[in-house]
Amino acid sequence: MLVAAERAGTKNPRPFCFFAFQPPLRPPPENFTRQFQLGKLEEKAVSWGYAREPGNNMFSVVNAYTRGAKFRGLSAESGYRLQKVGGNILAMLK
């Protein structure tokens, strides 16, 4: 469903459109595990991060990867890798 609205609080309000109902994103491990060749523990860490920062947009996916880097029991190398994957996903959005 496409909804039109006007920007409030500007000198020259212009109409803009957005989708009111976006299809929900699948959890990140299903979408990016193969692409970034993540291990089982890293996949579990991302699922943990996604559970703490869920959402229906790609920025929530990026947050899940960066949050997953803080997963207890994850090595520093794996944490860095998840941070880097989050940055790579963010770069795809530009």
C-alpha cells in the first residue's frame, strides 16, 4: 500500500511517498551466511543480535551483525569479522 504524506515543519513542504506495509525481512543468517561464509558460532551470534534488535529494514540487519559481535564466547577475530560484515552490508545500501 502506497501512502502519500507531506513533510511538516519545513518552509516548502513537498509531498513524499512511502510504503506503509513492507514485507518483513527474514532473519539475517538465512540471507547472508553463505555470502559472507560465516561459521556456526558467528551465525548463532547474529541470531542473538537480531533477537535483541529486531526490525523490518536493512539497518536492523546491520545492527544485528554489529550487536552479534558482542556475543559471549565469540573470539575477538569473529567479533571483528561480524563488525566488518555489518559495514559491508551498510556499504551495499548506498
